[in-house]
Amino acid sequence: MSASVSAPVRVALDAMGGDNAPGEIVLGAVQAAREYGIGVYLVGREEVIRAELAKHDTTGLDLPIVHTDEVIEMDDHPATAVRRKKNASLIVALQLVRDGKALGAVSAGNSGAMMAASLFTLKRLPGVDRPALGGIFPTRDKACLVIDMGANTDCKPEYLQQFALMGSIYMERIFNISSPRVGLLANGEEESKGNQQVVETHKLLKQNAAALGINFIGNVEGRDIPAGVVDIVVCDGFVGNVVLKLSEGLAETLLGLMRAEMTSSLVNKLAAAVLKPGLRKVFKRLDYAEYGGVPLLGINGSAIISHGRSNAKAIKNALRVARQTAETGVAQAIAEGLTKIEQDQQPQAEVQQVDK
């Protein structure tokens, strides 16, 4: 009997990716290893990474370095860079996942390159038409996943139906939400609202949701996202990216206004001191770093794309989410769910063929 090979327990991190690399990126790995017990492959230029590790107490932490001297820069063309820089840090991180050496990969570098490299290296799951980015938004009570956030600007209704399934599985397994509510983003709650894509997607989801195990509640509007009306909001990547950028700008503006007002006078400073515990909770809920990064769903593995300006806290949480996404079997569950879609569509195709 051959000896059994233990499953990988490390996550691969692109230590060179992001505006704050390598300092904040390496610090995030150190914090994840210490607080969450995560082993982290630090992928990048060894001498630079070692210099950063020397600034911290890493005693007993699992932080092996995987050396590579190529880096995909933020201004590189994604597809071109992935083809030409085959030894780039984010590509090597994904190769570690492909080869079964790492549970997942995280990068705060060039997001387009991370998406392209994920597709080339990990491949799409069988049945997936388009992988999608799922972004977490804070809501009044919990959190909401908006999918797609920019991977696909032009989508067919069938793609959006897959996004609904992938988002449901992610929220069930990562946020422990039983039967998460799915809404289709439109300019009104009525079934007739929206462009042709939205109207056709609504019909498709209404018809297939029950069989696919999707808790589809109908159309939702933009204001319903922060209100927490649903757990998953489905839209194409063009709309989703506009929602993301607007939300980021609005959150930063509101937080900035609040901080300015709290320090504008002695009275306001005293009031802020009294309200500090509650305000800290509000700031924490609005902090993107709490959620770590955006999962690329629909690929055969776990890949988390972090914000380019990620700090150590964001990287720490992205590593946690990458491990959790792998260990809870998100990709396998998506593949199984897509099989249901194929089985559901096959009888319809046979009926259409008979009608002809």
C-alpha cells in the first residue's frame, strides 16, 4: 500500500503584486500565518521578500519563499503580459494551485492579468460559459454578493443564470447563509422592467430557479443592495463594475466627511469620543479590507483578486477566504450545480426539436 499524500495546507500569495507590495503584502502573510494558522507560499523576488520578513517575528510560522524574478506590472496589458511573462509571480502562484501544492492563490496585482492567468492555468469548470467576479458589499445587517463585478461586460441570460448559481453556492459556503436570496438588478421590481437582457434573464430564472435550488425573489433595484433585501445581486460585469466604483467613492466620501466633522470643534470631538465604540463598528463594516478580495468563480480552483491598494489586513483576510473557498468545496459544488442546469436544459432542447 502506497503512503497517502496529505492535502496542501498552504495558500500561494503573489508577494510582488499591489500598490503596497512587498511590504504590506508580506506583513499580511505574516498576520494570516499567526492569527489563522495559514501556511503561505510567498512568491516573488527572494531577496526582497527575505528583507521584509526580517522586519517581523516569524518564529514558528509557515512562510516558505518561492523565487521568481518576473512581475506583471499594473500598467501591463493583461493577456500580453500573461503570454510573455510566464515566470511572473502571480502566474507561479496559480501554478502552485494547479499542481496541488497550494489550496488557493491571492494577488493584489494586475486584476486583468490575474483573471487571464487563472483561466489559462486553472481552466474553467466544465459547463461554465464565463467565470465571474463576486464582490462583497456591506449591508444593513450582513453582506451581499454582487456578481459579476467586471469580468464580463456583455452577457447572455444563460450566463447570468450561472452567476446566480455560483453566487448562491459561494454565499452558502463562505457566509453560511441557508437558501440565500437572489435578486436580478434592474431599474424596477416589475418583471417587465429592464433591458432585453434583464427581461429574458428574469424569465429564465423564474422558470429554472426551483429546479436549480436558487432562491430567486425577482428584480431588485440599486438601493436594495445596501438595504440587504437580498444576499446575491446578479448583473453583467459592466453594470456591476459601475456599482462597485460608485459604492467605493461614496463610502470614502462619507467616511471622510464623518471624520472631518468629528474633529471640527471641541464639542464634536467630545461627542465623537462618546460615540467611538459604535462608530468603530460602522467603519469596520464599511472597510473593504474586512472582506479581503473578490473571488473569481467558475474556475477549477480558488483564486482571490485583492484591491490594488490592499493593506496587510486585506491580504490577511484574502488568504483566509482563499483557504475557506477551497476547503468548503465551492468549485466542486458549482460544477455539480451546472450539471443540473445542463440536465434541465436538455429536455427543453428535445421539446424544441420535436416542435420543429
